[in-house]
Amino acid sequence: MKTVERANQRVDIRRNDTVRVITGRDKGKEGRVLRIFPNDAKVLVEHAMLVKKHVRPNPQRNVKGGIAEQESRIAISNVGLMCPSCKRPVRIGHEFQGERKVRVCRKCGATLDK
């Protein structure tokens, strides 16, 4: 089986952005982006796509054994960035404000960068 390596793709979603899952089993859930995997085009969203993991006890790390829930990765195409003014998932555009390139909402034109 061949493994296909992808080049780093441009990702418009960043860490700590608020996103909404727009398709899949967790459709409608909102959460903060914990981590981004640009090579796989996936993101880790807080409290979305939870899976159960069997954990072995480890007294050195103070870990109790049992079944734990943790977030799983979601494809970037399945989440939408939330616009603070529109209060809905929106598409992202880019504009220059002075020397900085900022992300803007395609619906209302509000700046999405802090």
C-alpha cells in the first residue's frame, strides 16, 4: 500500500477559533479548535467527535484505568468558522489592513482576526 504525502495546505482556521460542525454525526455542535493538522486537512475541536478509548492505569502519571472519552479529528471541510457578528458559520475572505493580511467574513465583511 502506497502512502500519499500531501504538501502543507493553506488552512484558514486557526487555534482557539470557534467553529461549528456543519456535517457528520456531531452536526450543529460548536467548539474551540484545539489543534490543526494541515497535512491531513483535519482539526481537533473541543467537545466534538468524542470517541471512547480504553486506558491502562499508570500510577507514575497518576492515570486511572478504564474507558475515557477524548476528541477525535474532524475534516476541515466539515467545520465552519463562526462569525462573531453574523452568529453563524461563514466562508472566509482575505483583505489587507495596512501591512497585515486579515481574515474577513464573506457575509458581513467583519474582521475575524483579533
